Amino acid sequence: MYYNRTLEDAVLRASDQFPVILVTGPRQVGKTTLLQHLCGTERRYVTLDDLTIRLLANDDPVLFLQRFPPPVLIDEIQYAPNLS
């Protein structure tokens, strides 16, 4: 079951104004669930918990972005500092 969050409107407004948004916060509070709910099928979901994808993102960011073109929801982005 999904619980509506106060932050939803702010995230939607930000995503209309900026090409990239970052949602941070403590572990296990629903950041990914919130974003997946708001994005629906508009964005492809990629998690850098997958070691193969993480290595690609760090070793060849250009190829990573070719394989996962925008719009994309990248989870665990902190594991790929080369994407910044």
C-alpha cells in the first residue's frame, strides 16, 4: 500500500523546472517508493545496487547514459560519483 507524502507536490514542481532532482534522506523512509510512484512509467528505473550497472556508471558514464537515456530514475546514485 502506498501512503501519500507531503513532499509529492514539491518533487513534481521541481521536476517540471529542473532536468535533475536529488532526493536525499535517512535509509528506509520511502524515497525510492515516492519517486517510483510519481514517475510511473515515464522514467526507466535503474539501481546502482546492481554491481554490473554500478561499474558501468563509474567506468564509462557516457556509455551508461547511452544505455539508460533520460528520463531515468537512478537509485543509489552515491555509488557512482563519476556520473556527476
